[in-house]
Amino acid sequence: MGTFVITKRVNGFYKYEFTSRKGKAIFVSNDFELRFECEENIEFLKSSVAKIFFMKFKSKNGKLYFKLILDDKEIAVSRRYTTQLLMQKGIDEIIRSLHKSEILDFSGSESVFPPAEDVFG
């Protein structure tokens, strides 16, 4: 089952990633100014799985990726894939587990690691 992971970017905006059950990012959302907007977008996405359109692209270096389109708006962009089969597996994972995915919020703390001085003395 996939998981939504909310984090805060360096620029202060929030984003979420949808990760596979193995922990690999499948797609990353656009930026949100407020955390609750991020959560609302996740809930809307979870309830609208059947209406998502996957627009497929090929980058200049030959990698494959897709964009999630919902109500004529780009919601998120996938990671880069090396083969058509791997990209399709990512799409299948979204369709299969998006609606029942849990949300993890790591946006509250600046860092999950202690300061280097505390570790190394």
C-alpha cells in the first residue's frame, strides 16, 4: 500500500509525495502555501481516483514520466522511469492503492536528525 508523505520545502512551501510500499517516490505534488491545503488536496485526490488522467511524456534523455491531471489541472509529476513497464507499474500502484493510503506528516520539524554537535561532540 502506498503512502502520502507531507514535507516542507526549503522555500517554505509544502508538498506531498506518494511513495510505493517499498518507499520509492512515485509522484510529487505541486507546492502549497499552507499545510491544510496540502491535506485537502490529498483527500480530494483520494476520492477522485477514477477521474485521474495520466499524461505520459518522454524527457530529452529518454526517461519516461507522467503527469496526473484532474479536472483539467496538473496535480503532480511522477519520478523518471527507464522503461514503459516500470512506468505502468507506477500508474497501477496509484490506481490500486491511492484511495486507501495513509498520510505521514513530516512538515512539523525542521530536521529529523539531531544537530551534528550533539552526535559528534
